[in-house]
Amino acid sequence: MKNFNELRAQNNQFIYKSYVMYEESNEIVVEFLYALREKEKISEFYHRLRLPKSEKIKTNPELENILFHIGMAEAISYYKIAAPKEFIIECGTLNVEQKKWFQKLYFNGLGEFIYLNKISVTQEDLVDFICLNTKNFAKISVKTEQNNIIPIGGGKDSLVSYELLKSAFPDSLLFSMNPIVASQKILDKHPAHAIKLKRELDLEKIFDFNKRGYLNGHIPFSSIVGFISIWLGLLYKTRYIVLSNESSANEENIIYNGQKINHQYSKSIEFENDFREYVAQFITDDVEYFSFLRPLDEIHIAKLFSEVAQEHFFDFRSCNVGSKKNEWCGKCPKCLFTYIMLCNYIDDVTLQKIFGKDMLNDPELKELFDGLSQSDAVKPFECVGTYDEVNYALSQKYYSYKKEELPCLLKNYQPKEMKYNLEVDYDGQNNLPEKFKEVLREHVSRLSF
């Protein structure tokens, strides 16, 4: 693999060349053009979003502002190939404050990428945004309705949001990008309320660079979902974008060179607050982005899932490895973590049918088990919860067995005598409008642990 410093020495440049929105027979298409300049060689990348036309699209305001910003978020998939210092913007402009905002997003959103590629760089030195266009974007004003767009990913969290909100807000729109089977089943139940968007990366060219040893790694995907969701809110005249990120997303995986490396950075309250402030200041006041589940932790969500989402037990998929094949791979941190979170609230027979085995009795998962449960191990780079949540669940499960019946992963496990606070702080770090807090409070108040 090529070295970060080696690529920097070549004085490479990344270029955001253009964005355009146009209509085809049944679709609205947004196309972005990027380029990577290596000495005298230029490689171009075309990136597209395809949205089916709908009678629910009630407005067509001047959208250049949000389209440009979607392009800034999407660019990171191509920028990371060489991660050059210079990021040239030919199709718009950012002021000093905006440049700092995107520097923070790229630096923290690429934190895992920086760690795994052993890169030593500061936030200020990672990328320099250079605007060749002086075009300023006016804020977008649209009279939005008091309705919701709920992103549906097919995992337990978004299904909990869906189940808790469907009675209180029956007209909510359900949004899925490149839906997997699990999310498609939810969209199929509400075809009149479904928003299905196709996202097309220039994969052949990305893979070609990967084969030649260029850089690769995790990106802040939820930031991309965020900007696209704002666009959809404007198109569908819908005020609330209702995410399903919980409090656990705030915990880092590891600290590297003084930087908190968080696989879930773009799901964290820090990003949510930054994003809300940025959108309100530079894009629109008429669409609001927040996470409905932010006051909760993984224990609450697992318990809620077991009680309100039983019809989804054999359909939901949280496994990134197996989701495209509509299966649980049974070997990754996400599978094991999800199993641990649910093991106290879904009976063993049902849980083993869902995952295809007793995951606590698989000795090959010992390293993953340690990574999830031991704070001195590297927390897996996946969307998993905190050490306290894992140990609370494991300690409860441990005492449900007789000593001689313990599954292999629990045989040497030391249960924790811990005071785990299951009280929900609705006035803490979250951005829920009051009517959403009322719905959440009503459902959580029924839980017994």
C-alpha cells in the first residue's frame, strides 16, 4: 500500500469540479464530477444519486446550495484515495468558517482511516480547501410541513424508531438509500410513504486505485445521509429528519496521537450539534435534523426492540458483512454485539434461530468478545455500544446460567458488580422537539428491567 507521506510528496490535488441536477423519464438525477490530479495525470470520477419522481415532491426551490453541499460530503469517498493536502473547489465557495467546519468533518470522520493507515497529521494539516469560484449560495427558504422523514437502514435501531413513531405520526415518510432486503420490507408496507434513493459510486475506478495500493478506509457515511436528508426535506416539504442514533455512539474506539478515533463520529451528538448549526447558518432554517433515540442507550433500545418489533425478529439485519445477502455472518463484531444486547430480552431458542447459532458458545469469537467487553482492548471498529453496556448485558446473562452450563465465552468471564443507571435523561444531550420526547417517554416508561 502506498504511504500517506509518499502520496503527499507527489503534490497531488483533489478537485471538486461540478454538480448538476436533471430529470430523466422517471427519475431525478444528481451527478457530481470529481478529479484526482497526480503530477500530469488526471483521473475523473462520476458519482450519481437517483431519486424516483413522486407526486409528494411538492416544491422545486433553488437547490444549488444543498446540492453543492451534498457534493462536499460525497467527495470524501474519492478524496481518501490519495488524501492530498489541496482540495480544489471549482463549483462554489466556502468562507473561512465553513472551511474549518469541513476540516473538522474530514479529520474526525476519517479518524479510523487515519489510525489504520498509521497517518500522523493534524486537523489543520490534513486538507486545505481552495475555492476557485466566488459564487455564494443563498439560504434556501421553503414552507415545510410538520411531518417526518425517517431513514430506515434495516437494523434494530431504525426499526425501533419506526415502530414507536408510526402511530403518533402515521404520515411519516420512510427513506432508504440502496435498501437491503430488511429495509425494503418496511418500504413495501408503506409504498405511498416510501423514498427509495439509489446511490452510485464510481466503483470500478475506486477499485482500480485500491488494486494499485492507494489508500482505503472508513468514511463518515452518516454525514452523507445527513446532507441528502436535508435535500429530501426540502423536496418533500418536510420539516423533521428523524435519525436513530443512540447515546452510545459518542464513545471513541481508541485515542491515537491525541485524537479520539470514533468509528461512529458522524452518529455522535458532537457531529449532530455541529451539523444542525451548520445547516441553520448556511443552508436552511426550514428542515431540522435530530436523533429520536439519542436519550437512550443500547440497553433501552434492545429492550424496546424485543417488545415492539417482534414481527421483525427474523427480518432485521444489523450485520454489515451479511446484509447484502440478507444474512447474519455470525463472525463479525456487529453480529456478536447485537446478540449480546438482545440475549436477556429474547429467549435463547428464538435468538439462536435468528442468528443461526449460540454466539456466546463460539470459541472463534473470543478475540471479538474481549474487544467488546474489555476496556484495555481495542474496541472493534463497528457501530457497537459501550463497554459498560456490554458488561451489564453479559453480567445479567451470566447469572441466568448454572456454572456447569455456561457457554464457552462466559466460562472465564468475570461478571461485573456494577451500578448501571437505566434512568433516561430527557433533558440531557439531545435535540428532540418536545412532542417527540413525549412519544419516547411514553414508551420507555413501560419498560421493566
